[in-house]
Amino acid sequence: MGIQEIASVTGLSKSTVSRALRGLPSVAGPTIDQVRRVADELGYVPSSAAAGLATGRQRAVGVVVPVIDRWFYVKALGGVDAELRAAGHDLVLYNLGGPGGDRDRAFRRSMLRHRVDALVLLSLVLDETERAELELTRHPMIVIGGPAPGLRNVGVDDAVVSRLAVQHLVRLGHRAIAYMGGQDEDGMNVAVPYLRHDGFVDAMAAVGCAVRTAWMVNGRFSFDGGVAAGTELLAAESDRPTAVFCASDEMALGLLVAAHRAGVRVPEDLSVIGVDGHEYGATVGLTTVAQDPEAQGRTAARAVLAEVEGHAPEPAGPAAVELVVRGTTGPVR
Amino acid sequence: MGIQEIASVTGLSKSTVSRALRGLPSVAGPTIDQVRRVADELGYVPSSAAAGLATGRQRAVGVVVPVIDRWFYVKALGGVDAELRAAGHDLVLYNLGGPGGDRDRAFRRSMLRHRVDALVLLSLVLDETERAELELTRHPMIVIGGPAPGLRNVGVDDAVVSRLAVQHLVRLGHRAIAYMGGQDEDGMNVAVPYLRHDGFVDAMAAVGCAVRTAWMVNGRFSFDGGVAAGTELLAAESDRPTAVFCASDEMALGLLVAAHRAGVRVPEDLSVIGVDGHEYGATVGLTTVAQDPEAQGRTAARAVLAEVEGHAPEPAGPAAVELVVRGTTGPVR
DNA sequence: GTGAAAGCGCTAACAA
DNA sequence: TTGTTAGCGCTTTCAC
């Protein structure tokens, strides 16, 4: 049930069969047909392990995610997958599984086994040990999301994202602006939350607005977290912000629910702007700084694939972002 | 940079090194230590291809999804992943990529390459050709979601799901009940939508309620689709249903938005019940028939893993479902 | 407790 | 255009 069988049946040599199966040029037309036919009849299934051993190429790339059930990761994963599929490569998913996922073992056990030809890391900042370990494999690597020291990266410029949001709000007359962020996953060492946070602080400074500590809340980058943090933020009748910049649409969506429950009208009493371009946001009219994680995934995949092929890595600028004004932001009253 | 190097450096044989590295019993303690140390120093990275070739086992399982960005698939994928990770297996993701994904090629090209030891199919119904092709690999297979002819499956009993929902509504006095379903993905051949639809029809018949064709709407199993279908359903001032059973929480969430926009109060004017147990639903108070896709993923993974190990497949009953009554359903007025 | 040798299924020079 | 000959890096009898 290997290439050998086909060779015996057809009376050809293994090499010819191998070449025919791969559609290499130097094989006669009839030979190809014959081999294909016999392979079908025999129910031949190629062994990627054998091919991988012989060539040193696995035709697979690994994608590492901190957790799997976040909008951004799912979308980016989809983008990487689409590109890999087009290139005939498989996708091996390495889910660090969040704080409880035993990150270390996950790192060693699998990623280092030469099962893949390259690695796409989603929003991860690696520590020294991890970097060193991954370097061992000498595989092309790229990260999507926050810039990681020593690694190429594709992603938006988070300072720009925050600035866009703050400027939009300021133009509408807001100065009492709150920030909802968080640390995506405890201990997962994700950079983006910090970048967006710092971007917000800088942008506020640039437009001369004061940042109030009480208005920097933690929405944990999730819908639930957004509801919780929003509820707390809006609890005080007086001394409320007139606008909130949420570092992700999922949190913004949660805030919208909190506002609704608290009887706070949006955008009359409160303007809300998010980041991402989540589909739910589009249909509920959420103003946002949209990005395209799927495109980022595709770009990243193309980049590592090119590097695997030996092409020079194509240097890419920051990914596109776009302010999408919808109904949740309005002039301050 | 292989096992050979370590052998040379330590003066041991390849076999001993191999055994030491794998922690087999018949190796002296000091030898193990020595081998481990040298391996570390040399930056040894094992080759899963070589190991796979030699043993015939890849220590990897494939997960096939129709599309990747649906709540259920993401959760189930997470469950499969958790179990595989615990068992030290890798997860190869085969995303059919929806209707435009060139399903055939995806099937042939990758899944049939012996890259994985087993396959977990998410909600897929295979046609004859596909079944035949996959059979070639002789790998253990299981499907999560709708029962697939000829394959083991784990999932909820969709007739029960629909009955639970209908009975809940009927107990509240509803008889004018609409159904929002859809065909998840065109051409993706997913069974669940049909099962839930039929379950609804049967359950309605069982309680003596009439099913109105105009009240069977297509929410495409998505949030957007739910908004659209809901808007349409609620457009007619008169002749509205008093309750809607949505075959997924994502659609139910969309319906909630549509109702809000149409000025239809929930649950006073309209009761809404979904299926799934989506986190968003929990925080907005959506009544639902909850299931646990993550648990289903773990169960499926355990099952195929056991089969790979040669253990008899553990026969499992249908997965648990639970009616979770929250705020979106109430007595008919 | 350790070693020698064969082989997993394929690819890749090098010949013919 | 096709065949021959070596491996790829590991596991696994079978000896010692």
C-alpha cells in the first residue's frame, strides 16, 4: 500500500511512480495516466511523513494562539488558513489554552518537533526562553498583533488606532473620555492591550485632555467583561464620562448592554467607540476603528510561506485601519 | 542535529539514545541524564516525521470544520484541542472554508495523507465519495453534531432540543410560535439545521399547535441573519407570532436587536428562546436550550484517541442539553 | 542495560 | 523518459 505496490503492478520503478504521482515534467503522458489509474484502484494514500522525511519539508505551518475563542484570533486564523489552503499546506493549531494551559509544555512538546515548516504567532510576546527554544527549529516565524522583539510582525499601529478614536471623540466635543481595556489573558503575555492603553494616554495628552484613573476600567477584552466594567463605570450618577473608548468591539458591545440597563442613552448621554470591526458591531451600529484580521492572517501566511521557499521576506507596513462612524458616537451634550 | 549526533557525543548507540529520550524503562538512570543533557546542549529537536514513519503513528488528529467562525465550531474545537493537548497530540485543522472553499480538493489533498491518526468531523454529512475516500485511510473517525450515516457521532438529540423549547413556550401559553432556522452553509451539507427544523414541526404537532409557513424564517444561523429575518418577521403589525424559537443563540441575539428596533418588547410582546448557551446570551438574559460543545469536543477526542490506541469505542448517549430560562421568555399576554 | 542492523515510504542525485 | 542507489531520522527486533 505504498508507492512500491504501484511500481510492482505497473512494472515501473518507484522513482517513476513517484514522479508521475507528483506530476513532474519528465514523465510520459501514458505513464502518468497508468500510474494514476493503478494508484486509484489500489486506494493509494500518500504518506506525508515519508515525504517529509525525504524532503525535509512538511508542507504544514503552525499557528499559535493564546486562546482560541476570541473574535480576532478566529478571524486571523481563518485568514492564515485560507492562504495555506491555497498553497496546499496544512495548518497545525497550537492553542496555548489560556492561563491554565501549561504554556511551557505546549511549547516544547509540539512546536519543536519539525512537524511544521513555519510558525505564525498570534499576538504573543515570547519570553527569552521561548524565543530561544523556537529559534532552535530555525523555522520562519512571524507574529500577528503586537510587535514582538526580534520577530517580524504584521498588525495595526495601535498608537494610530487609539489616536483615531480619541480624535473622533474630541471632534464631537468630548473631553471626559474613559478607557476600557484589560489584559487579554492573564499571564499570556499579550502586547496589544498595553499598546492600546498607552496609545490612549498619549492621544489624550496630545489633545490636552486629562486622563482620569477612575475612568480607566478593565473589560478583560470580552463581552462579559465589558458589561461588568461598563455597569461599574456607569453606576455613579454624577461624574460620568461623556464617552468611552473601548479597546475591542466585544467590550464595546458589552458596554452598550450595560448602558441600556443603566438607562443611559447612546449616543445622547454617552458615546461609545470600539476597535476591531466585529460583525455584531456593524449590525447594532457601533462606531469603531475597524481592522481586518483576516487580511492580516493572509499576509502573515504569505510572508512565512515565501520565506520557506527561500524568497526574501517582503517587508510590510502596518495593517490598514479605518474609522467607521456609525450610531454610537455623537456630539457631546 | 539528529539522534545520531547525541550518540556520537555520548559514545552510546542510536538505540540507547532513542530509548533514553523516550524514557523507556530499560535504560540506566545515569545514561538517561547524560543523554538528556547532551541533547539539550546540542539543541536537539526531534523529528516527528521520522518518528511517524518508523512507528506509523503521527500523534496528531485532524479536525474538519465547514467554516471556522461560528460559535459552536470554535467551542467544539477548543474542547477537542484541550483533550488532544492533554494526550500529547497535535491538532491539524482542516477548514473546508464554506461554500467557496473547494471542498473536494481540500478533502483529497490533505486529509488523505496519513498526516493524522484520526479525524473529528464537525457537523458534517459526507456524501458517498467523501466517505469512500476517507475510508481509505482506515483512520478512526467521529462526527460532532448531526448523526452521519455510517459514522459514530456525539451530539445532542435535536428532536429533544426542539421539544424542550416548544414545550417551554407552550407552558407559558404560547401557540403562535415562529421558527427561525436556516441552512447553516449552502452546500456544506450540514445536518443539524434540518433536524432542528423537523424537531420543531414534530413538537408543534405533538402539542396541537399549527405551524405557519410564513413564520418559518431563515436566519442563516448567524447574528446578521437573525436581525434580517427578525426584522422581516416583525414587520407586519398584525398577525405576529407571540413567540419565536431560534435554532441558535446567535440568531436569537439578532432577533432581539430586530425586536428592539421594531419597538417590540421582549418578553411582553414577544418571547424569544434560542439554542446553544452562547456567552452573550447569558449576559443579555436570553432563554435558551443550552448544550456544551466543548464537552462534546472532549468526548469526541477521547473516543478517537481510544480507538487509535486500539480500545473499543466507548458508546456514548446523546450529549446533555438543559433548558435555561432567563428573561426573554414570559407568559403570553 | 546496551548495540547492530534492518526498515518505515518516500525523494533525489546520478546513470542509462 | 526511466531505473539504480542512497539516504532522510527514527524505532524496533534480535543479540549480547
